[in-house]
Amino acid sequence: MAETILEMKGISKTFPGVKALDNVNLKVEQGEIHALIGENGAGKSTLMKVLSGVHPFGTYEGDIIFEETECQFKDINESEKLGIVIIHQELALIPELSIAENIFLGNEQAKNGIINWKKTIIETRQLLEKVGLKLDPEEKIKNIGVGQQQLVEIAKALSKKVKLLILDEPTSALNEEDSENLLNLLLEFKKQGMTSILISHKLKELLKVSDSITVLRDGQTIETYSVKGDKLTEATIIKDMVGRELANLFPERNYNIQDRVVFEVKNWSVHHPLDTEKQILHDIQIHVKQGEIVGIAGLMGAGRTELAMSIFGKSYGKKITGQLFKDGEEVTFKNVNDAVKNGVAYVSENRKEYGLILIDSVKNNLTLANLQEVAKNNILDTSKEVVEAESLKTKINIKAPTIHQRTINLSGGNQQKVVLGKWMFTNPDVLILDEPTRGIDVGAKFEIYKLINELAEQGKSIIMISSELPELLGMCDRIYALSEGRITANLDKSEANQETLMTYMTQSWGS
Ligand SMILES: Nc1ncnc2c1ncn2[C@@H]1O[C@H](COP(=O)(O)OP(=O)(O)OP(=O)(O)O)[C@@H](O)[C@H]1O
Ligand SMILES: [Mg+2]
């Protein structure tokens, strides 16, 4: 019989207005991959923060027993010393520093106070190799994509002596290929005897790699399953998670697509902001009609986000050429304001950096992008602001005790919903959604899909970027494939499937 490496017993944790954990029990066996699953706000991240000492001893109730010893961690350093290493849901790398500097931050390879750079670089290179990243250790974090940053986080964890690795949604930012690499990596670590706890909303991958699955709902343990022994299916987990069955993953839609092209991008070319010789996007042509949902499929690094951001008021790139047309007339967006004024909104994939002011309230974040709507003669009408924010909170089902809660205190998935609400409030004609359901649980995904369908039915035009091909296939009327900065296909719903999309997404152009 396997040994138990970790036991968390009767864990309860309360925040003002929220009982995040209510007598949770978790038992993890030595050498297994143990998945933790549950709706947004179920308490997964909080439980792991209790385990790792982010929420220190004394701020929760219950016991933590690791390797047969009772633990009372005062901070994260104490848990790390025992080999418990957590990679948080929100990446914590410093953009201005290099990969190597980030990996060894606080753990510098130094002697007599002098950092041994040669050693740092060599070890970084070895760690990057372990996670399958071919990057220069001296590259700055801000110049690499979110997916690559996730792998750097894992490399950083490996630089410490890990016995129990906790990954809070490590693949939510990754496309299928990269996710698979990461999960294979976990299986490799498992062979070497490492234990891991994996939090994810992607049920398929959890069923594939994990040995046991614990389901949390509303801060309580619902059940722990052995994946093989219990012949576990997605349907069982979903039912446990949301407390009811979910027959369809995609809601019904009333089509209202008009022939009128609302937004068009022509001959759009963009260069790298720092290396202006490097062309990121080449002669992009895309359009979207009124009431249409158009998808953009592409691998990490294909230029999807760069395309969206360069269109959205030149938020990305240099030497941008090409034309934009709104309702048949040429428009120029010098900045984000111009884009918003012309009825274009962009829901960013990176909510921390571009989407939210985390220290501010849910209400202020929701109304921020359209303050005119809640102002009279340029003076903020606070009661109107409250009404509008309340209504959005209900509509998109944001889980927070009140609209005055700071967004930093919301669960990851609920922060994502605030970003979506913020841009919906600008009442745009064209809504560009970049990974709109990243980190969102299956039940809430359905709600967001329903909202997107409703917006399309009202005559909005939607451009949807997603790494999840089933999501694009389930939602879009038309899908563009993007590969190495070029549009390689424009497929009608009827001609698109995973295989054809994948072929166009991997089409190479040589050099
Ligand atoms: N620092 C905090 N202050 C106040 N409330 C908090 C804090 N951290 C978490 N909460 C609340 O505790 C509950 C559980 O949040 P938690 O982040 O653990 O959810 P989760 O299961 O990780 O969800 P997700 O899948 O969205 O990441 C939520 O209601 C959240 O708003
Ligand atoms: Mg979480």
C-alpha cells in the first residue's frame, strides 16, 4: 500500500463575508498525481494557500500532516524547506528581469555575496531543458508569451528541492500541444518519485494523468475518487462539481447573422515592438459580419494576441501598416480610447496585466471602461454606478460577497468574469475576446457561451480567440487559422474540424 505523504484534516478558513473552506479533508498518497477540482470559487486555491503557508498557521482551523509530521507553517519559506512548492494561478514572474534572474530570485547562486552568473546561466539552461523550453536564459520575461512563462515557473520550482509540487491551473494558459508536453513532464516527474497536486478545469487532461481526484464544492469536500479503480467519467465529475447534470456543453443559439460587414482588417502588417526588423504579422485580412461569431485558431506564438492588441488601438507592435474599416468606412485607432469610441472592445487574455486593477473594487473595475455611462455632466453618479455594477454582477454571475469587494480577493475564474463584464459595459459593436473562458469552470463556461450567443443575437460582432479547438468549433460561424503571423485558412463552420484546423495552424512558411 502506498504511503500517505499529506493529510489535511478538517480545514476551515473564513474571509470577511465568505466561508472559503468548511471542514475540508484531503489525503494525498506518496508518488501520485492528485487532482483538485471544483467550480470557480469552490476553494481550491485557498486550500493550497493554507497548505503552503501563504495563509499562515493561526488564520485557519484544522491540521496539516506532511510526512507524518504536524506542520504549522508561518510562511511560504517554511513549507518550501520541507519540499512543498507551489506554482500559483497568477504567475509571479518579474517582467523586467531575465529568465535566469527570475528562476534564482531569492535563491541566488552566490558566494560571499557575489552572484555566480556563469553558474546561474548554466543551471538555468539545464532547467529550461527539463521543461522543454528552447530559450536564452538571458531573455527578459516580458518578451516571452504567457505559455512560456508558465514553463519558466515550473523550471523555477524545479530549482528547489521538491517533494510535493502544487500546480494551480498550469495549463489554463497553454494550447493543447503545450499542455500535453507539460502533463507528460508531470508524468516524468512522477516516475522519479515526485508527488503532485494538480488543479485544473480541463477534465479530459485530469482524467488522463491523475491517479486520484478530489472534488470541492462551496468550500466542502464532496468526494475523492481513484481514477482507475472507480472508472471515473467526466459526467460524474461535472455532476459532483456543479451539483446537477449538464447535458450540453454549448447552449442553443438563435442565429441573426446579417450580410453587412461591420469590421474589416486589410493588409495588416505588424513588427515586433523592440526588434522592428522582425515581422510578427503579415498582410492579415479578416472581417466579421453583424451578428457573426468568428474564431481565430492558432498555436502559441502564431500572433493571435498580437493581432488583437495591434488592432485595439495599437496596444502592441511597431511599424503597423494596413487598414481598418468600421461599417464600411476607414478608421484609424491611435490608441485604446479611439478603438473604444468606435465601438470596438478587447477582452484580454492576461487579466492581471491588461484587464483589471486588482486593488480596486469589482464595481470600479466593471464601470471603468465606460464612465460616461454612469456620469452626469462629467460628475460620477455613484448610485447609478452601483445599480449598473449590481446588474452586471448578477448577469454574469460574479461570485463575490458584494460589488465593493476588491478584485484581488476574487477567485481566478471570477476575476475573468469581471474583465468580460467591464467590456460588455462599453456596449461595443465589435467584441474581441481573447481566451474568454481561460480558468473558467465547466458550468460557468456554459453561462459565458450563453452571453456571447446573446450578444451575437443582439447584432454584435464577435471575434473569438481560443486555444481550445472544441470551443471554437462549438461556438463559431467561421474560423480563421493563423500560423506564423499569416492567415492560412478561412473556414466555414461546416468545413472546419480539429484535423483541418490543426493542418492550417501548423502550416509553415520557411524563412
Ligand atoms: N484574500 C481573500 N479575501 C477575501 N476572499 C477571498 C480571498 N481569497 C479567496 N477568497 C474567496 O474565497 C473563495 C474561494 O476562492 P478560491 O480562490 O479558493 O477559489 P478557486 O476554487 O481557486 O476558484 P477558481 O477556479 O476560480 O480559481 C471565493 O469566494 C473567493 O472570493
Ligand atoms: Mg483558484
